[in-house]
Amino acid sequence: MSGGGSPRKVLLAVREGHVRPRLFSSALELCRRLDAEMDIVLVTDKRRPPLELDAFLDSLRQAGLQYSLQLQPGLRRRDIVDYANSRECITAVIIDSREGWEPLARDRTSDPWRRLACPLVTAVNH
């Protein structure tokens, strides 16, 4: 990592049911390119992450990448934007797709992603 202050971080926001290898490989590669740590927020009602996420966390440990994991029962687009914008260390946000978050938002006509102060990366797995 470079210099003093907080380390740079990539925020990976992933929804249960959208856990895909391409999303994880994109997030890992972005962290490597940016020399950044990773904050992971998983939207789930369960107390444990799915097995696919466990394998990804193992790969992060093997790569020596620092990360944090939060399990959230509900998360809206606005919550992700607020989280990222309130932390100077977040240099990018990565999600699976811009679609599908709308049912979690009260106002489906709004686009909170436009308020995001850092790049938004989508890693759709077709």
C-alpha cells in the first residue's frame, strides 16, 4: 500500500442469488490493479454467507488481500452510494448489474448511482 492514511478500498456489493465467479474475479482483479483492500457487503437474510462466497474469501486470503465482510438483510442502491460516499478510502464500487436493485428502492424513478463519488463497475455474467 502507498503512503499514510487509510488504505484504498473497493466496495463489492453482492446480493444473495447473484453470487457469480465473474463478479468475484472482476473484484479481485480491480483490487490488484488499484492496490486496494476490499469491503464486501452481502445482501442476505441468512447468518452465514453461501459456499460460493466462502471459496472467494479463501482466494482473497491466499492472495494476501485484506477484506471485511458484512451481511445485511436489506440494502438499497442509496445505501450503497451513501456507504461509499461517506468513506474517503472507497475508490470504486463493484456490483453484478445495475438492474435488479430497483425492487429494493422505494422510488424506482430515482438513480442514486449518479450521486456516487467514485467509479461504479458492473460485472454482469451472461
